[in-house]
Amino acid sequence: MKIIWYGHACFWVETRGVRILIDPYPDVDDDRIGKVDYILITHEHSDHYGKVELLSRLRGATVIGPPQVYLMAVSDGITNVKEIRENQTLELGNGVKLTAFYMEHPSSQYPLGYLIEGERKVLHTGDTYATPHMRKFRGRVDILMVPISGRSTANEREAVQIIEDVRPHIVIPMHYGTYGTADVERLERELKKKRVWVLLKVMKPYEEFSP
């Protein structure tokens, strides 16, 4: 399994030979993104949808997203697109499953997070705040991708609450650095203060990680 962080909330995940790109934002360096089978979009905001039209055409990938994203993609002339809704599961091939879950992001019409089940179970939360419903993922997640920016989403302290609720094996912070500021060191301090013990994987943009 391989994971590459392209900055902000954009990740490339390869598991069991299935290549998935999540939330390509407008400023991502598309020349550094390799082959892609599926592009997952968590919600309709431009910092998550930004380069879908270009990358879907260049890579011949299937776009998957909630109803608003589906309509946007069709309007942009993308024909290889699938709509997904809360609690729906799609088979991506080679035994890899994708399940969508509703997230707490009030400025979006239909915000989703995605649980990718392949060699490991990876949860990309999209944009979300800390809410009690995150506890339903406890024991179901190996790798958690969680926002920390505090800009219409969880900040470092709230991210710790999400981590405590989910209790994954590995946490990768996201949604910081590209737009606005957040402090990964503060996240580390909050984890220690709350006595939440987890492997925190702080990635650099375009870094590859093989968990």
C-alpha cells in the first residue's frame, strides 16, 4: 500500500492495485500525479474539487462524489462520473470497497468522508468538526486523515477529540499549510496533554508513505 500527500486535503492512495486520488485542489501540481483509476471528491467546495475536470480527462479516471459534485462534473462535461450518497458502498475492484459517510461541515450542501477498505482501512474525513457520531468508526480504521486548520473544519484541539473517538493506528494531519495556517506541533502537544497515544505521521507535500 502507498499513500502520497499532495498538500491540503489531497491524497493519492494505492491499495491492491487500485489507484485513488482524493480532493485535488486548484494549486496541486498535476504533473506530479501519476496514474489514477478513481477521483474521490468529499464535497463541492473549490479547494477540494478544483482540478477534477483537468485530471479526470488527463488520467481517464472515474469521478465519484456526492450529488452536488455529480452535477458539477456533468456540467463540466465529465461523462465518467458516479454519484455516491451517505452510507452507500461501491466496489472499486480487486476487493477494494469504498463507503461514504456524512460529515459535519455546515457550509457544504452534502459533505462526505470516505472509508477505503483494501490492504488497510483508511478514513479520509473530508472537512469535518468533532462530533459524537465519529465514535461509530472506533475499531474500524487503521489510518485516519484528519483536518486541523480550524477554517470551517476541526482545529488542532478538535482533531484530538476526533482521534480519541476513532482510535486509529495511524493519524495523518491534513487541511493545513496550503491555505491558512495550522500548527502540527500544537496537535502533538494537545495529544500529549489529553494522553491520546497514536502514531502521528506528519507528511511533507509529495512525500510517499508505505504503511
